[in-house]
Amino acid sequence: VRNMLLEVDYHHEASNAQEFERRHAFLGFVRVPKFLLQYSGPQGTARVLTMEWIAGRRISDLPRKLGRQAVQMAVQACVVQLLLTGNVHADPHEGNLLFTDEGQLAFLDFGLMDTVEPKIMEGFADGIQGVVSGDWRRVTQAMQTVGFVSTPVQKLIDPSSRDPLYKECGFEEVVDAVARQMKDQDGGESRFSAMASGLEKLSWTYLMLTPSYIVLITRTFMTLEGLAEKVDPDFNIYTAALPIAVRRALSPRTKAARQAMRETVLAEGGKLRWERLEALLAGDDGSGETANAAAAPEGSLRAAWKAEPSPGGLTSAAAGGSSEEKIEGFDVMGGLLGSPDGAALRRIAYDLDVEASVKFLASQGGRSWRRRAAAFFKESFRFRKPSLVSARVGAKTAAATELPLEQQRWRLRERQMLRFMLARYWQRLVGSSGLVGAIFCSCLLGGVIGRIVARAAFLALISAVVSWRRSIWPLKGKAP
């Protein structure tokens, strides 16, 4: 009843809209209609809510290319709400979404909102990474973290009984049951709706709970899948959400999650655990089961790490579709060190043993890391000839591609933090190894960076040549 009364409190809805816009401005493409107070009634007795008119189209009315772009925007925005900000639009159906004439995604109707706690966001993000990597133990642990599976696990003794009676059972039994069910369920490893159906079947055997946020997450993801089916039948919501889940994993909020991240990445004395870090980026998580790099979305940290650079500079994760159809992915690391969520990562960077790290990267053992870093930064070099399409659209989209003010602030603070850390690293090197040792380590680091930059530029140049040759083949009639 209280929520129903809030839904007809129009000033409360306007406040929700303003808060939603503020919390998600960093995405750059989220649009919220402005509240026009002068044309609405007084607070507490307003019988009309007046907001600005936004010109746009429903996602189902868009052509295929724009439809894919709008769906990716909707998925990014909604998953960011569930995993990063916790400020959730509780009814993101197609009627409440508009793809604007300026290429943004507008959200409408803020009468019903919800909040997701940090612990739930972290557990859900861990579950997404577990599904993508096929690690069902990790998925089951995440379900316990969010309160969907009871702790300890309870199993139904007699399914035919009118009054359910449960007994405690082993955790591994549930892990095996979840793994079998998801593999047997059609689409259980790629579609959230299929996974929800499989878990509903397991609930007849094991005690599974449905807190309000579980209902919210389920409804949101199933709504997004319904939207995506209209423009892309092969859409996989887990791989689309993976970069955001990685961002959540790198920016823990709870004390337990921050400690776990630190223990995973750093050993005693500030030395990096390179093998664990490699397993984390590869999605192995120590289980021995890894996901195919092709399943990782373009632009994700996972895709950049796992996919081997080919002679043409293309990876299996980035090879699909023409260049005109590619859509900008979620920037996992963008501004993270300078944002409030980057506190745990800043602490780890501050405590890092930089001398040991530089020596490892310069050694034979660091070769794979140098190669991956080059593949990751390859997109920073753009040897591309501007097309007629990009020239025509460039002026129209210039404002839309500019970083939001909040992200600009994060990146500015990030650069300030990096300068501070570099100065701190230098002081430590001089204190531990003397001036000569510090200069030697700096030269070693410069050599590592130079090799990475040179390889990244080389890969980008080859990629540009391959793309150019492919673009002229149709004009020549055959491949040379």
C-alpha cells in the first residue's frame, strides 16, 4: 500500500528521476526527462506531473543496426543499476524506454524504484562471472551470498507432503544438481529465462528463497532478454553483462570482498600473485574450467586478455560483424582509480612492490603479460581513413561521444593519483635500492613500456592494412 501511494506522489517520482539521472550520468547515454515544477501542482497535493517532451522511438520500431545499439545501451544501463549503483528502475519494459533522435536512451516512469545493497551486487556479479566461465560451484556460492539458496543447504524430505519438511544436506550435492540442471536445460548456460526455469525445478527439491531483490533482478533480466530477442536472437545476456561484473569485482564495497580481493592479488610484502591474477583475468578462478574467449563481449577485459592477437590484429571476440555495425562496449577500467569505487584498487596499487613487478615484466616470465598488454592497448592507435559515413555522422554525434562531466572528473583524479603513486614508488626505490638502483629500475620499466607500445602500434597498423584490403576487395571484384 505504501508503494502504491508513493507511485501517485508526483513530486516523489520527480525526485526519483533526478536521483536516477545523477547516479547514471557517468554512462553518457542515459537521458531522463526534466521535471517542470512550474507546470505541476504543489508538493503533497499535485494531481499532474509535467515533464519535458523527448523525441524518440521504441526499440521494436528501430532498424536492425540501431536496434542492436539500443538493446546494448539498455542492457548496460540496467546491469549498471543492478551491479554498480544499486539505484534501480523497477519497471524497464519497452514502454518506458525510448531511443532518442540524439542517439541516447531515455528512461520514463520513475514511480517505482528499488535499491540493491552492496553485498547483493557483489554476489550477483560473482554469479555472472561463474556462469560465463562454467563454474557452477561459484554460481551456487553466489546464490548463497544473495540469499537465494539457504545456508546451510536444506533438502526436501518428502515432495508429496502437504507440509514441507527439510533436512540439511551437503553443499557439493547442490553444486552438482545445479550443474546438471543448467546443462540439461535448453539455453540454461546462455539465457537467464532458461536458468530461472531450471532453478524453479530445483526448488521442488531444495529450499530456495525469493527476497524482493531476487524478484527484481529476475524481472529485469527477463525483460531485457525479451527486448533483445526482437533484434538479435543469439543475444547472450551473461556475456553482455560480464564487463560490468568485472568492474564490480574490481571495486568491492564490503569489507569481506575488499579483503578477498587483496588476498587474491597481493602476497606478503606487496608482491603480485601473477598466477592468481592471470587466472582471475582468464575466468578460471582456480576451477580449471575456462570459458571460450569468443563468448566474451567486445571491449571486455576478459576478451582482451584471453583472445590471442592474430596477424591481422583481430580477435575472435572482435571479429564478428562489419566495422559499421560494431558498438562501443563498456569501459571496464575507465576512470576507476579516480572514482569512489576505486578505493580498494588504489590501496592495492599503493602497497605494490613496484621493483619486483618491473623485474617480472621485463623477464621471460612476463612475456605473455607484455603481449596481452599490447593487444589490450592496440585500439589506442587508430590508422584509419575516415569514411563518408563517419564524416557525415561525426558532427551530429560529437556531443554524444564526449565524456560525461563525472567521468571527466574521475579521469582527472585518476591522473592525479597516478602521478602521486609514481612519486611514491620513486621514493621507495631510492630508499630501498639507492639512487642508482632506482634509475636502473626506471630504465627497465621504460624498456617494458617501449616494447608494449611498439607491439601495440604494430598490431594496430597490421589490423588497419587488413581492414583496408578487405574494404577494396569488392571494388576490385576479387581478392588479390
